[in-house]
Amino acid sequence: MTYHKSHSPSLSKYSSTLFLLPAALTKEEKLKGISAELGTLTGYRVMTFPELISVLSSVGIAHPARVVSSTGELLLVKGAVDSALKDNVGTSILYSMRHSPLLYRSINKFIRELRQSLIGSEDFDKAVKPLKNEKYNFLASVYSLYEKNLLSLNITDSIGREWAVLKEFEKESGLPSFISGIEKLVIEGFYDLTAVQRSIVRGMITKGISLKIIPVYSLENPDATRAAEGLLNFFETMEDLSPDSIIFTHSAEGGGHPVERGDTSINYLMRNFLRVSEPYDFIRDDNVNLVAAPGRYREIEEVGRETRRLFSAGVNPADIGVVFRDIAPYGEIVEDVFRRFNIPLYFRRGTPLLASPIIKNILSVYDIIESGFERERVLKLLNSDYVDYSSFAGEKGIDFDTIERIAADAKIISEDVEGWGNAIERYIRQKKGDAGAEMAVKCLVSNFIKTLKGIDKKQTFKGHKAALYKVIEKLSIDRVKDREDMFDLERREILSLDVFKEAMDEIETAFKDIGRDRAVLSMEEFRGIVLEHLREKNVPSHRDRRGIKVLSIMDARGLKFKYLFICGLNDGEFPANEAPHPFIREDDKMRLNMAFHKRIFLTNKAKWWEEPLLFMLSLGMAEKKTYLSYSYLDEKGRETIPSIFFREAIRVLGESAPLKKIPVSDVVAKLPEALEKDELLIGICKALSDTKTHDRHYAEELLELIDNKADNNKEGFKGNVLRLKKVCNVEKIRESAAGDDLRWSGGIADNDLKVRLKNEFLGGNNITWNATMLETLAKCPFYFYMKNVLRLDELAEADIEIDSLTEGAIVHVILERFYREAQKMGLLPCKGAAEEIGLLEKTMAGVFADVEDKYFVGNKELWVLRKEQMSAMMERFYRLEAGLDDKEFLPRYFEVRFGQGEDIPPLKITLTGGDVIYINGKIDRIDASTDGIRVIDYKTGFVPDNKDIGKIYFQIPLYILAAAGSSSLHEKQYSRFMGFYYSIRKAECREVTDIKDDNGNILLDEYIFGSRNGAESLSPHVSSGKKRTMQGDIDRLMLHIRSGNFRAEPHDKKDCENCKFWSICRYIPSRGEG
């Protein structure tokens, strides 16, 4: 290293001083302070340690080796690990982890920690050999291969460059030109230094530079700042260092001069934080404020609201800071809230690149491929604002709603379950009429899948990059630049795309640097490398230096703010949880430290003490007031635990610190606090509906004021408010327990509509009922109103396997075919013969084959399991049937339809006032004897209890009535009528002989026909007596039709769990029960 003679030192006050500071922003603030003091911006030397190393490298090393990027380091480590494992060096647990990115990251971190402690591979190998540990020997082998690769490629890593700088710096006796003339070195704001940094400082002292240290260690609270004790000990043990060289500031404020803020609750908290002794002499002020919010978003909203209050009080935005232990989980939230509240923002590092919507879209192609082209993932990408799929659609083109509808109707799940093309072809075969749209969707998706599959192959990084860029071009993602309606968000996406491409070029350069540009990678390997590199990338945004600074605590060290928000004080966030090393345990760290006779690796316990120190540094940044906040609910609504630091603040300050807990229900801002148009709109509507006169008058005056300034060509803000108010009033009516107005709570109030409803459902001309409709009306009138009156439905969601209804339909088809064929072959009743079992197996195989050919069956593996389950279920049912002692009844009719265009007409039931309903249905099976018939209803799921028959369930009574009255089924009149439920799944049967009633049981004949002898009266009627009849129960249900009242009053609250219409229902349990 060659040093030159220095120029004459400046006469400026600080020209002979070199300041070393922990962060770039601290450096900027220091320069501002000096220039404000001396009136000039030049002639001062203020640096961070990385900047000092960089300058020393540029002037002191004649032929420096090329420095490989962090991605290049990781790739070199991966290559060394793979080579060591290939040579059978390493433990079985390491070999089992060889495909985990965590393994390579952890070993890379391990090697960096060794190198930061000035330990080379030879030193490490020499130290661990006596330990005779297979794991340590493996790490020594990896480290040796890593250093050999650096040497052979004539490259170095960032720490290797520091080694070279230190070597040259220690070899020369003079100082480099840029720091010649330096007489004093000031180090402030650090709580630790690396071995290289300590050696450089020691070297500068040896070369005659005096030292001034402003440590962050607190003499007032040494427990909370013990993480800085090691660096303090290092300075105190330096030879020839004057005791007055170490200057302690008040309460570990992180360097600089003490803040003149008096004895406030902030200082009091810092003095007593984590102190075992009980606090005394409480300081009662509002300088420390505690906030608990229901979620991160609401936490940042409260920061935004308090910030706007400070603005109103005349506070300069530059005097406000918002800090986090880890800013990543909050970055997007802060941007969104501050944009909504129109708060100027300064993001030091910008927003994470991986949080950019356009980058998420690009990387989602790999998720789509790995998911087997799962329907929801494919549709999400095609529906993105950043994607144009027209190049896949051909000349005609097709809109997204059509794609989504056809994908749902065709029951598409993924390529793994059933190919998109096959599913659409199956759907076309079932569909009648024109299939042009379906063929267009098939063509589009086929081209889309073909394009994406082009990147799923092994190739070089350059090849993968080119293939990905081809997909980006094909999806027109990169054409966001061509949009004419580009707003600020789109501008940032353009910048995100540029940063992404720069990052891809950096990775490609890293492959070249380490000589692996021709290495072949799988798609998974390529994706892992890209994600690893992009994780550290940020998109520069919101660099308004006049705005509020939003920073991580590490970046904010040494700064001062009049008002400071310390956010994210949740357990596991601050203090941060140190992720355990996958294979270097705590005892390993201690053994290795002992082997080197110095602390190289911090145990998790020792590293934890960095967290209280950072919290103390955060508190020290606040000059007037600080706000400590945490979110007491996570993103899934689960309760979370506040940080020990938050709890400590409560313990130390007691009642002196105001604690504000924001309720979950507090979602509407008070009108005077509305900070955006939407909040103002909702606030005005809420106030207009309020009973408080003052709030109403305030809202009305504000509304008139806004309306006077509204655009005359539009309906204006007032019109929007009045519309929203109307909706709010409707919601209030719907949720009201009084609820006399049925218009908005599930009912028809208009008399003309009531007449139309009655004519349609009770006139006997239009609507034909069935047992399921009666069941729906009895279970929940509101559900019936949505489904059968308004005829609403939701988009069908395909599952990965057939649902229970489809399974039930398959079982019914199997039983129908089996009994019909057995009847032809003379095998009934079943006796358990081998011929019958063979017929059942043949029938099941035929039905399964038909289903597979014509219908959706879901995941193939799950379908195989489902067939096995259904087969076992059918065999159990057959054994039950064959084992019954009762041979009086013989199975005679199967899947008998009435009122559905067959020979059997619908049931006609006359109700009160001459109202008539017609009922159709399908009877699963009818058995006959010499004098009676038995109606059988198959159930693969729930079997109704006798107490609910006639209240909820009408199938058995209605089917008996239909079977008994059908002349086309019977040549004679029967005197006995029975009902049977067959539980196919449980292989159980239950006879229905009577109906349970509060006043005693009613025989089934009496309930159906109103007479104990059904043969005498097959004409159902409404009983005039007190005893219940089927017709009377149905007549009572029809009161809903006559009155138009379909309020949500479910028979059983459990029915609400799987309701399709839950999002528009306003059922209140207490009201329903009352």
C-alpha cells in the first residue's frame, strides 16, 4: 500500500477530525450539524466503516481481486458443500438437508462469522481436528474448498477485501492521503465492531491519531446495555488510551450531545428498564404513550392519525420518526396508510422488491407450474391488471368472466387432477348447444400452459432467464410502460421491473465470476437462487427528505426526533427471535469458542441482549414524546402477546403512561378525525344516522359545504353520501331486533307482489314443489327466499374430489341398476349367494366406469380411495339386506319418479282457503307384500329423527302418499303402509311407524291420511281437529308464502355453518331464539 504526502490541513474546526458513524443517515445528520455550526458544507471527513474500507481499498491495493457479490458467495458455498457431500465428507443429517436452501445459507453465515473473526480455513481446520467431530470436519472441508475456489478464480468476497485492506494498512507506517492530516478519530453510536474494524482502529491509534469514544453503554442502566459492554472493554484495555477519551452520554442516547428534555418519563423508563429493583418516584407526564391495536394495519393507521394531529399542532414532518425492529412486515402497510392520509414519507431503503405486485405476478408463474396449473392460481394471473393474455386467445379473443365461468362449470382443479383440456372437452360433451366459447377457452389455456411449461426444464441460468423473459413478453407484463393512464403506482412498478432486471443481470454476472455460467440448473434451483437474491433488493421510493422518516432501528441509530413512534412491539418481533441454526447448536458454539480461546459465535442467550440495547437506543432517539405500539391480533384474528419491552414500560411507568387500546369494532373514524374521502363519506353517513343532535348538525353543515363545491356536471359528493346513508339505514333495519319492516330482512311487503307470490307457489299452475323445498322452507325461510323465490346462487367451487351429493347420486345409480338386473335374473330377495355378490361387483365397476367417462371425479388418487370406500359401503349394505329375516316384502320398483313427466302424476294437496300445491319427487325403492307397501329412502349421510318428520322432513310421508295413490303401480288397494330409512354408510335400517309429537305419538297412517285406515281415504286434507296431519304441517309452512315473511329464523343454528348465503344474511341468534 503506497501512501502519499498529505496536503496542508484545513484551518476548519473539524478538518483534522475523522468521524466514524454507524449508519448513512447518521452521517448525513452529522454533516448537517457541522455545516450549520460552521456555515460550510465541505472539508469534513464523516464516514461509515464500509465507506472507510472502500476508500482504503481503492487507494491502498495496487491490483485488488474482483469482489464477488453476496449471491456469488452463496453459490461458491453451495458448490463447496455439494463437493464435500459428494466426497462422502459429512454427517447423514447434512446429507439429508442437501436440497434445502437453509443449509447453504446457514453454512455461508457460519463461514462469514469465521472470516469476520480473522479465522481462515487452515486455522479452523487446525483448531477442530483435536475435537474429532465429524460435523466440524465437514465444515472445515467446506471452508477449505471455498477459499481454494476464491484463490483459483482470482476473486475475493467482501470480508476478504477487508482482510487485504487491513494487511496493507498494518504493513505501512504512514497514513493514506485522504486521511493524512487527521489528528483525532471520533467513534460514536456503535455497540460492537468486527475484528477487522477493531484492528483498523488500533492501527490508527498506533499511527499517532488520538481517539474519542462515545459509547452507547449506559452507566445508569448497565443491565439493559450489556450488549455494548464488550466493545467498551476493548477500548478500556487499549494501551495509551486516556481515560477521558471515553465520553458517556445521558441514558445511552446513542452518541452526540445530551438532549435537554429535563427529567421526563422517557428518561425514567430508560433508567428503570429491566431493573430488578422496584421503580420509585413516578414521573407523571404524557411523554410515553402506549397503544394496542387490533392488527398491524390498524396499528399503522393510529400512527397516521396521531401524525396528522401533530401536523395540525404545527409539528414539522421532518421532526417525526417511525422505527421498527424489522420494517419488512410493515413496509407495504406504511406506504398504503400514509398515501391514504396524505402524509409525506421518507423511506431510507425503499420497499422490498418481492412485495411489488408486478414482481409477484412474474414469479407466480413458478407457483403455477409447481401447483400443477391449479385453477385459482391460473385465473389469478390471467385476471391481473399487469397481464394481457390476448396473444393466447387467438383472433376472436375472450373476456375473463367467460374464462372463469367455464373453468368453474367444467370443475377444473389442476393439470394433476384432470387436464384443463380434458375437463373442458368433458364439459362440452355434457353441454348442449354451441361450444364456441368453451373451445376458445381451451385454446387459450392450452397455449398458456404450453408457454409456461417451456421454462420447466434444466438449462443454464442464462437460458432460464431468457425463457422467463419470453413468458414476461408473451404475457405483456413488461408493456406496463406503454400505458397512457399511468399513475404513481404504475411508475413504481416500472421501477420495480427495472430493479428486477438489474438483479437478474447481477446473478448472471455472479455465475460468470465463479466460472459456473455453463452450469445446468433445474427450474427449482433457478427459482431458489433468484428468490434468495431478490430478498435483499428494494425499490427506491418516497425519498421526500422533508417527510416522516420510516426506518429500521439499525438504520436510525444516532438520529434524533422530537416525536418518535416505536412500532411492532410484539413478542417475537421486538425482541426478535433468533432462528436456531439448523445444525450448529448452542453447545457447538461454546465448544468452538473454547477451541479458539475467544468469542467467535454468540449464543442465542448472549445475542438476545442486543435487543434491550436496541430498544434503549430507540428510546434515546425521542426528544419530546414517544409512542410504543403493538398489535394484539394477528392477521388471522388470533390474540398475540405484547413484547416484554411493552410490558416493561407498563411495569415501570405504571398508571403514569396512558394506554390506548383500540377496539376491534372501532372501524369507523369519528367525523372530525376523518383523514380521507372514504372515511369522510362513511363518517358523514354514520353521523346523519346518529341520535346525537350535535353530530347530526355537524354532518349536515359539512355536507352542504362540500355539496356547494361539488362538480355541477356530476351527481356530486352529497349524492354519494345520501345513497350510502340509505344503504346504512337498510343495514340498521336488517340488523334491528324490532325488525317490523320486512323489506330488508327477508320478506315481501308489497301487496301486489304477495298476490303474485301466492299465485306462483300456491296456485297449482307454475311452481311444482318437492320434499327438499319443503325441508328448506322449514329449516330457514330466508334461505328458501334466496334460493327458491329470488333464485340466487353462488359460483360453484370445484373440490379436489367428489362431494357428498355426487357420492350419494352414484350410490343411488348402483342400487337401481343392481336391483333391476337382480329382478330380471330372479335373484330377489337377496340371499347372500355368490351370483348376487358378483352382480353387485359388476354393477359397481360399470357405474364407476361411466362416471369416469362422463363426469368430474377429482384427484385420481383420491378417486381410487373413494371408489374403495363406496365399494366397502355397498358390500356392507348388501350383507345387511341379505341378512334380514323379513322376507315378506319383495323389492319391486326402483327410482320411481312422480310428477316428472312420467306415468305417475304429481301429488295434489289442497290447503286452507282452497290453495293447492303440486309435489313431485323420486322414490328410491318400493317393496311390496300381499297387503302392504314399504317405501325405502336411501341415506348416505344424515338420517332424520322421527321427532323431525313433519316439522322439517317430509320425504317418507310424501313418498308413501304418492306410492299408495298411484294406480299405475298397483292393481289393488293396499291396507298397510310403512316407511324405511336405510343408512348406506352405517349399514343400518330403521322403520318409521309413527310421528313424535308433544301430545303423544301419531301413527304414520293417521298422520298421512288423517285416518287409521289409509285404504279408506287416499285423499289428503287439512285436519280441522287438534291432531297433527301432514297436510296441516305443510299448510302451516305455507304461512310464509301467504304473508311474504322469510326472515332468517333457522330451525337449528348448525344449519348456518354451511349456508351459501351467509354473506347477505343478518341472522341474530338471540332474536331467532326469542
